[in-house]
Amino acid sequence: MVDRSVEYPYETVNPLPRDYECPICQMLLCEPQQIVKCGHRYCMKCLEPVLRQEQPLCPLDRQEIVVDEVFTDQACKRAILVLEVKCLNSSKGCPWTGELSNAQNHRDKCPLERISCSNYNCDKVVERKDELKHSQEECIWRNIQCEHCTEYYSLCLKEDHIMTCPLFPMSCTNQCNTKAIPRREMNEHIKNCCPLAVVECPYTDIGCNIKMKRSELQKHLELSVQSHLDFTYQRLKVEELQQRELNCEMQKKWEEVEELKERIFELERQPTKYDGRFLWRINKYDQRLSDARQGKERYLYSDPFFSGRYGYKFRVCVGFNGDGDAKGTHVSVYINLVRGKFDALLPWPYSTKIVFTLMDQRHDENERKNIVMDIIPDTTLEGWQRPKTDQNPGVGIWKFAKHENIKNKGFLKDDEIFLKVEVEPFDLLRKD
């Protein structure tokens, strides 16, 4: 079918009747529009600008045009479509002639019609008869298939593809004379195969830090047997020492766990002390004293006890190697006020006497001479105020018991000592 949205640029075989020629474009009328008043015809596209004017006038006779009195002349249109015309490429030698209504169909097939190359990105225009040869044999944008990876790419991009093709054959980058290595396998070749690649000795983990070409590795292994054995021996010694240390640490942890289990068992069997008295069995005295002298664990804290079920809460602290001018000669003892549930109702500061007793463990009760000392609270000290943190700073006695007396005068038995602490019983529900 003819494209009726544009003018007809065709040349008629016979002379063109003037009635079928547009006075404006002087070509065949396309979608002919007739003015009723004067009878003149124009192409629709040519007349539209005239009709948009404020006072449209006929271009031929200058008579005023009534827009509603302009119509499509169907009879003229049919007559024009059966006119015999020549191919638009007749000047190039195309012999086709036929009715105007068939002209576009011929044009879509005419071998002399100039068309764009069918390849993406190519902007070249060639005659239809030459397009196939151009697009498949001449065009730089024609697709070709890579002989290595079988992917398609435009001919003009061949160099770009070669630079990235994963299967493009390459020579070893170490120049080991290995040829035709696919690009994607090059790293694997260097890592595992290339005789010129620099590699580490397999014994690097145990101290051999020599690096060499892969081709020299076997010779290195043969010449370094003794040094590798020495490295292995040294590593085994280190690991043996580490294993011993680990075993010792595990044994220590096991003993600590057993001690904690025993302590938990005792706590579960004994009710919490609410009467102001607390007896503390302290085991492993010699080890704790040794650790304190070395600065490892200088202090040991007791479980809490109470002056009453609804009273003050305390903890005892022992410094095995002493503090202040008692350091290195005495055991020091301290009392700590601990934050409790009923502190808001208790009288503050705490002001009643606290008594420490180191129990003499000799079998004959008549020979026992306990070490007894007390503390009268100085109520100006922070340690006797209502606790603002989990527990107050400790207040105590530096020179509580000499190390030599504990060792030699019956206070130490089976590597254990017993410390009794007494505070005045006080309970909010029994203070009367």
C-alpha cells in the first residue's frame, strides 16, 4: 500500500493531468482536500497550514475558506491511485511501472532502493541488492564467532575480545616455553605447573623459609634433608613444651572446678548466715600465700553473710601477704559492707563493733589460744556509709596474724585455717 501520510514523489508514465496536481507542492495530490466554494484541490498536508490561519484564503483565487466546507475528495483519490507511475529508482535503471497503489509494495522490494545496513551500530546505506554482501562480507560491524570460546562479537571489536577471551591461547608469563595455555588456566599453570614459578619450601611451616623455582625444588629437598629434620625436631620440642603447659593449665582448671564444686556443695548444705556470725574455712593456705607473694592473687573474698534476715550484708576479705607496714610478714583481714535489699530502711553509717577470730586448731582445747581482734567503726570513713556501688571499700586490720605464728602455733592444719567474724545481730523486724 502507498504511504499516504506524505506527498507522492512519483513520476507518472503519462503526462500528469493538472486536476491531479497540488498547486502548492506541484506533485500528485495526496489525500486530496477540496474546497466547496471554489472547487480547488490541495494535498491534506499542504492545506493544513492554510486552514490554521486566522482568516484562511484559497492559495489560487484568494477567496475566503470556510473550514467546515472542506472535504476529502474520495473520487479524485481513487482516480489518482490507479495512475500508472514509474519506480522512484527509474533514473538508476529500474524498469518497473504500475499503479500508484502498488508503488510502495514495489519500493519495499526494489533492488535499487537504498537501505540501511542490518548490522547493529552500522550507519552505512547501500542498495538493497548489495546489502546482503555488505552485511555479511564487508561490514566492520558484522558478527563473527570466536574460534576459541565460540562467542560472537563484532569484527571491529576483535582486538578487544582477544584481550579478554578466557580461552585465548597464551604463552606462559614466566617464559617457561609452555605454549597455548588458555587465558583462564594461566593462574593455575603458574600455581601448580610452571617450572619457573617461584615457590616456597614445603617445610616453611616449621621454619624453612627458602624460596626457589619449582624446577629447583626437588634438588633443594634432597640437599636439605638434615636441616628439615632439625626444623622438625625443634618444632616437636616446642609442641611438646606447649602440650605440657596445656596439660598443667588443664590440671589447674580441673582443680579449680573441683574446688568450686565442693564450695557449691557446702553452700547448698549450709543455710545463709543471718545471725551476724560467719565461720570461714580457707583451704590451700600455702599456695594462696605463695601466689600473693608473687602478686598473682593477693586477696580472697568470702561469700556474703548478714546481721539478720532483714539486716546489713557483709563480705570478708583476706590479704595473705599483708598490706602497708605488714606486707610480707602478716595476714591482713578486712570487712566490706555489701549493697543489700533493705539498705534504704537501715540506720547509716554502720557503727557497731566487728570481731575477727583466727581459730587455734590444736587438739587440746586447753592449749588453744585464738587470735582475736576487733574493729570499732570510724563513722566518717566511706567504708561504713550506705553502699552506692556493689560493695564499699574494705576496712580492716593490717597486722592481724604473723605468718610464722600461723605456721607454727596451731592455726594451720591440713593446709587450712579457720577465720570467724562476728557482727552485732541486727534485723529490721527484731530491732525492738
